[in-house]
Amino acid sequence: MRHVQQVISLQNKFKLGIIRMTDGLSTLTAMKKVLVVLALLIVTALAYLIQNHRNYGETLPPGLPADIPVVDGKIISGRRTLFEDGRGYVIDIQTDLPYGEVIEFYADRYGDGHLIAQPGMGADFSTAAFRVGSKKIRLEIHSRDEKTYVTMAIHLGRWW
């Protein structure tokens, strides 16, 4: 009888071990699923970041809003990027227009009050900050070697 009790006791212990081992497998499976989900989230985030940091070289980036005025000239660099407040664009332009005409181009569209001369940066250097709808535009305009350069940072103010 005692032998039977020992066998039953071993069987019970074995059953408990199987249950515990099965619980461990369930936990391991759940952990694998969590890791897969985390990996997918990381890959998605990286794809989003890579897609939104793209240089289009000497062309305007696709998707640039049509209501953003861009002075005539050679596009030195057009790129899509991320700012602290969402997606946007940075465009560098070299133009043969004199500094004063470039200032007039933007002043005619947004008013003189937005353009601020920066005498500490040189005689022909101005900055501007204005809004077009929900978009924030930052400009730097400067002249060097008979060329005028414009850098535009266009903040779309949204992440998607």
C-alpha cells in the first residue's frame, strides 16, 4: 500500500511539474509575442524617421504645400525633415536677384513687419518668421559674392 502511495505521490508531483512547465511555456510564448510587437514598433518608427529625413538634392521636395512662396533661383538643397513640432521641409536657394528684391518678394507676401535685419551677421542678412495657415515659416536671407541665398524652414505642425 505504501508503494502505491509513493507512486501516486510521484504521479501528482509529475503532473504538477507538467502544469508548471506548461505555464512556463505559456509565459515564454507571451514574452515572444511581446518582443515581436516591440520589434515591429521599432521597425515602424525607424521607417517613419527615415522616410521623413530625405534629401531631394537640387529639386523642391514632393508634397511641399503650393501656398508656400519660393523665390526664383537654383535649389541648392530641398529636403524633408522632422522638427520639434512635426514634419516639415528645409529648402536652400541661390538666386541672382539682388538682396533687396528678395526682401521685397517676401515683404509683398507677408508684410515688412516679419523681416528683421540682423546687422551683427553682416550688412545684407535678414531673418523672418511668419505663418501661412497652420504652417510656420522661418527664413534666412543673406547676400554674398553678388548672389542672394535663402534658407526656408517650413514647419507643417503635424506628425502625419
